[in-house]
Amino acid sequence: MNTSQQAFDPQRELLLTRLIDAPREKLFRAWTEPALLRQWFTPRPWTVAHAEMDVRPGGSNLIVMRGPEGQEFPNRGIYLEVVPNQRLVFTDAYTAAWEPSEKPFMTAIISFEAAGGQTRYTARVRHWTVADREAHEAMGFHAGWGLATDQLAELVATL
């Protein structure tokens, strides 16, 4: 059973699903090409100041989010699974070269399923603890990831 087929655990997971009017190849590109990711990944007025991505199992990423007042929030992680145009799985449990992070928080499973010329886009975020899930939800997971997904849909419509 792959990671996206396991039963959803509402105690430790958050879920966002959307039907996007674009082929999954465009969504995959927007998730894996730094220049594209910088255009949509954070809900405006936040921005992505910097993005580095080695998109392969074991490859690392660094995404630096910038708040409206200029504060920067670096996020490091590792790709666990990469299935081109179908699925990305990454975690913040490790940083570069499989070094454990100071505080693991989540694993994200991003799925792109073909749906008659459109894509069923699913962002499933698993947390280490119920408290982590609650904290992520309180930070505005649904609103923030929802706005970012709207921006993703706008971007892929132009590719």
C-alpha cells in the first residue's frame, strides 16, 4: 500500500483536496521547479524569498518564506518519495543528508490524479503528534494552504 492509500487519521492529519483545471504535469512542475514554486507557495502578502530543491528520494529542499514585515522562516526537508506527475512525499524530520531536524513536525503527501483533463490535487499532511496537528490547524492550515492552492491553480492556468 502506498502512502496516499493509507487510511486518513483525523487526529494527526490535515487534508486539502481540490479539482484543478490543468493537467497534473503542470502541477507537478509548479511543485518541483523553484522559479515556479516561488510564485504561488505562500498566501499573499507572504512570499518565498528563496527555494532550493533536489527533487529525488533522499534529496533535500530549502524553502525560505518571508512575512509581510520582512521576517524570514527557513524550512528544510527531505523528499521521501517522488513519482513524476503523480506524487511527492516530503518531511521536515530530516534536513540535508539525512540529518535529523531539531523538531520534526510533519510529512506531506502531495498527490496529482488525472481527472478528465483536470487534476484532483490532494495535500495530505501527517503530523508527529495530535498537538502538532492542532498547532498547524491553529496556524491557519486550511486558509493558508487553501489560498496557496488558489494561487497554484492561477499559475498553472498560465503555463
